[in-house]
Amino acid sequence: MEPTAVNEPVNISKTSDPPQQRSWWHSPAFAWCEFGIIVLIFWADIHDHIYLSKTFYLFPLAWASLRLRGLRWRDVGLVRVGDWKKTLLVSGICGIAMELFELFVSQPLLMRWTGKAPDLELFRALNGNVKWTALALFGAWTLAAFGEEMVFRGYLLNRIAGLVRSPRWAWAVGLVISSAVFGAAHLGQGITGQLENMLDGLLLGAIYLACRRNLAVPIVTHGITDTLDLLLMFAGQYPTLR
């Protein structure tokens, strides 16, 4: 599948501004300042100073970074989809495949390796509760599917790749590091949950790159996997919450 998307890599030096105006915003030093802010947001979350979701803080940072560097969200993949039927079909297949892989392969193997189940006790309240499940589904499609894909795949993966000097390794390095950060963002789910989300990040990032960096596919894929998880929790059939 090849949805309409930007083919040209997002490089930190890409700009139409004169050199004297781009010396700071397009420098590696500015990128490291952004990474420092991300670390501070994660630190604040560990110390319970972040409420509801880190996405509320990471998204404005990503937006500001793009704007200051003369880029828009469409430059990292938020573009019009040419064929929605094909996009939904591919996303549906990827979402179901990811869910099956998680439930029957990655999660059991990680639990055997770590000796711990992912900490999902927060979601136990969804069992049979229509109101909380509906709210969780809303959050899954807004903060998680849309917000996290925009931040971790659209912004962070491209930002890291733009700093790597070797074009041959840029996307691979960006994929691995952004996925590790995505896993760490799920600290509350314990070590197994973090590793599981890191694997999910690798898969979603691979889908993003395979679809020529069109964010629509990983967004919908992410939403489908989270929806299946939440519906299983509502029905009391999620493996680690029975």
C-alpha cells in the first residue's frame, strides 16, 4: 500500500529562511533542548506532577518544534488520504494482527521472561461498565491513537532521524529510540507493560515507514488495537484481568 504522503526525509536543516535566521532553530543544540524538555515531562510524570496524560504536554512541544523549524504536520505525515477504503482495510488488518500478536505471542513471552503481568489494574473498572468504557474508547482514539502517533511517530521519530548523519541508518535509529521512549511512556504498566509497548511502538513505526510516512495508517491501527483491548476488558475477557 502506498497512501499519499511526503517522501522527502524531514531534515533539521530544511528551511527557506536565510542562514542567520536558521542558525539556532535548525541546530542540533535546539533539538537537544527539546529532548531535555521531554525528559523533564517524563520526570514530572514519575513524581505525579502530570495529570491524565503526558500527551497534553508533548503535543504542544512537538507543534512548537515544527513551527519554529518552518515545518507543518503534513511534513511528517498528516496528509489527505487518497483511498480511505484501502487505508481502513490495511489499518484493520494491521490492528487485528497486532492485537493477536500481543495477546498470544509478545505478552505471554514477556510475562514468562519478567515473571510479571503488565499492570493494568486501572482498567479493571471497565468490566461491565458502559460509561467508563465509552470514556476510555474516546480517550483511546484521541489521546492514544491520534495524540501518541502524532507525537511519537510523526514528531519524535522524524526528529531523531533528522539528527543522524548517515541516511542509511537514520530511520532505523529514529525507529528504535522513539519506540524505546514510547515504551518508557507507559511506566505505570510495569516493566512488562513498558516492553510490550516498546514492541508495539516498533510495529507502529514500521507501519508508518512502510506506508511512506502517512500517519493515517498507524493512527487507525493504534485505535483498533486499543479498542479491541478495551472491549475485552469490558467483557471481562482480557487475559491478565480475568
